[in-house]
Amino acid sequence: MILSCFGLLHSHAFSKETLPLIATENDHQIIIESDIQTNDSSSQVVTAVGNVRIIYPSRGIKATSSQLQYFGNEKIVILSGDVDFIRKGEASISADRLVYMLSEDKMVADSYSKSQVFSKFLLYTSFPDKRSITP
């Protein structure tokens, strides 16, 4: 089992004993746990295979999948194989593949098998007034 924590440009390996219990406030930090990981610094591609778990603290994201590929130049994460994606405990997606475009904060999920993509999220009929209220 391999644990790593990477920013947009570099990777650091951690053992379970040294993994930070509290994530920093760095918006670009993603924590990955998997059986195997590779990092190609020249092409800025990180690949994680086998029992992949992801935590992206600043966006409230937790996900699992069979494989992850992170394309640093494009700022795209592709999760494939039995993907379960949870955001802030309010929204979830289950699919065979999920493409997450980090810069745009957009996702596309699809399914190759007979199963369909499943998503659960809250629909807001009105948005709270953002003006501050002084008591």
C-alpha cells in the first residue's frame, strides 16, 4: 500500500505513520492511497492503480476507484473502475469513469457496463441571501 500527497507539480511519499492527520490549507493538495503509484515529472502525469482512495480536503472531496490518472498540465483527474465520488457529504456519484476538470470544477461521469451512472445531490430552489446581517 502506498500513500502519497501531491501538489500540482510534485509528489511526496508518506508512510501511514507520517501521513498528516490534518491537511494543510493548500488548495492544491490531494492525498492518494493506492497499491501502486507512478509519477512522471516530465509529463506531469501521476497514475495510481489498485484500491485507490483520494482525499481533496479544500474541496471536500473523497473518492475511491480502481485507477486514477492526474494530468498536471491539463489539471484533469480521471478516475476509472468502480468509481465512488463524494463531495462535502451532500453529493455523490457512482460510475465506471469520472473525469474531473479541476480548473473549471466540472465533472463528466459515464458507465461502460450495463449499469448506469448514479448521482445524488441537493437541489436548491432558492439561494440564501449573501448579505451579512448585523444583530
